[in-house]
Amino acid sequence: MGAAARIPLLWPESWKGSEALALLAGTPINCLTTATALPVGVEPAALRNGIACEKFAWKDWGEIDWSAGPVFAIGNGFWPGSSGGRNLQEGGPTGAPWVDANGWIIQMARARMPAGGEILLNSGPPEDPLPLTTAHYILALSEAWAYGARRPVWLAPQPAAEALAGAGAGAAVWKTIVDLLGWQSARQAWMEYTPVSSLLVVSDFSGPNQFMAGEVLNLAARQHIAFTPVETRRLREASLGGKRAALYVDAQQPPAPALEWLRAFTANGGLLLAQAGTARLFAGGGNDDSSHPRFILRRFGKGRVAVSKQDYEDPWILARDAHLLMSRRWDSVRLFNAGSMLAHHAARGDGSSSVVHVLNYNCRPSANPVSLQVPGNSQRAVLHTPGMDNAPAAIVRRDGRAEIDLPAFPAYCAVELHHG
């Protein structure tokens, strides 16, 4: 994926003239956008200062033409955060922290867009902007960046007015945002890293498959299940490299090229989960194992095919079944005492280093100790947070695992790993 070149600002309504552009001087912000129109004089002044002014056609991800580009503006994201013990969806365990997150949308977009595209992700503002703290703004911007996208910088009305006046809490929020953008720009290479996972989720992500495929990604992320989505027509040998399992979501049989790749993957030792219409194309030997409540397991070459006993119905359970049938021992990272945190592991192309982005959707430092299990070949670890860089982190061995104890942080930290 090409690094996102645009670092946009959603122009606040309280900024009435071009004098507000002084706040952007020396910052990484290079693009202005607005829901209506920029005030008179702002656009020509911005252009003179090398700042682009663009109107983006924000669309739901299911309505975007993924063959076009180079900018893909997703407008139906979530304002990220945790709703504590509230669970407003069916299919999940009551009492678990319910996180509104966007990483799965960005990962799916990366799987569908052409090489070199840029992803912009936006959402409506939170229902009540008054309780927002600096950490909420840091989380929103860090989440999109960690997964390889950009969210337009947005300020609630009061902080926007205070930032312009250069006084009050809003001025401090603005400075923190500018510092964060500079910190991210210095680590632009991380946006090019490839997500690390053992589970492939295969779908065309459109038409009758759009809801189920999207919800599988959404609910897998909420269960701390790492995955790599791939669009069916783009399935190649490279997509299957290093994967242990492939979940084929669609009810329709895959097209011939994708079918052959899945057959080769399974015959060489992989696990394929599929509905009966697709699984019948994988005639294997030996006795079927029907002991699982929702899948029949059969051998196919060196691998296995998990045949769903009925059409897929519950994406939460489907994601969990795929994870458990594959086995959790193939997880590259794992958070302990995660609470409302999510981790995203991405690696450099040559595998020599990787980064684990840890996002705290509660926007308050955890009261409990949090540890991160990392790959066993991790030789050195460095902690990064905006404002604290290059802090060596001890890798300790516990019960045969390599773990790092994370410091308390309100919104975001990164663990850079160097591998043997």
C-alpha cells in the first residue's frame, strides 16, 4: 500500500478567516476539507502556503468503487471508544467491554483497493463532545494511522475556538495533536508494514456477502483474533503464505482460480472453513469427525476441511470457531488483562522487525497490569509513545512465553520488536 500522503484537517466552523491558517504553519497538515464551504479567502491563502483544499465524496464502505482511486474516503466509520460493560449487539458475551473500533474496516479497504491508494476514514462526531479529553483525540488519530489510513483532524467547537484564541484547554489539545502528527510522520514507514496473522478471511465483501463478511471482521477484532482479509478475486499464493487457516465466508462457490489456490493450501496442510456448497468440492479420505457442534471435519491431503453443518448465521461464533479450530497457539501476539485495549501487529517486509500498536479505547490508563505476549524470536523490544521514544522494554519469559509488561498509558503505545 502506498503511504497516505494527505494529512487532512476538517476546518472548524468557528475559524472564520484565513488568519487561522497560522495554526497550521510548520505542522504536517497539508490538506483542508469541510462539510460545506471554506470561509472566503481561506482557500487561496491555503494554496499559497502549499496546503491543498479538497472536497471528499465520503461513502459507506459497501458503496465504494474499489477499482477507482487514488483516494478512498470511507465515511461510515465509528468514533472510537469503549462502552464498558454494555453490549448492544447480539452474539457476544454479556459484560465484556464493547469497543467501537475501525481497524477492521481499514484492513478490508487495504485488501480491496489497488496498490498505491490512500485511505481516509471518517465518522460522525461523538454524541456528546463535552466529555472528550486529549486522549480521545489521540486515540481517533492514532487508530487510523496504526492500520495504514488517515482520519481528518477534527476538533469539537469549544476546543476549536480555544485553539484559535491560543488559550484554554483547547490550545493544549491542539499542540498535542500537532506533536502527534509530527511523531507519526517520523514513523511513516510503519504504515507500509504488513499485518501479521495466521487466519485468512476470504470473501468478495459485496452484495449478499457484505454483511456477514464485514461482521466477521468486526467481531473477530473485538475478540482479539488477528486476521488478514483478502478479496476472493485477489487470492494468490502470496496471500496464503504463512497462514494456518482460511475462512471462506461466501455462500457461493469460489471462482476457479481462487478454488485452486484454496485446494493447494488445504492439501499442503492448511485448514479451510467453508459452507457445504463449497466444501463438497474438497473430496477427502478417511472418516469424518462430527464431534464439533457446528462443523464436520474431514481430511484433505495433509490438511483439513471444516464443513459447516448449516449456513453461517452468527458472525461472532463463526470468528471464534475459526480461531479455535485453527488453534490459538498460532497467535503472533496476545494481550493479558486487555480490558478495552486492542493490539495490531504488523511487520516489515523482510521480517527483521515488527510493530505492535496497542490502542486503549477506554482513554484512561489501566488500573491493572497489562502484558503483551510477543513472538518467541523477538530479541529486542523498544517502547514508543508520543512524547516518550526509544525506551528499552524487557522481554521476560513466563510459562514458556515471551512477554513484555506495558506501562500505563491513556490512548496509544507501540512496541517495536527486532527479530532473530
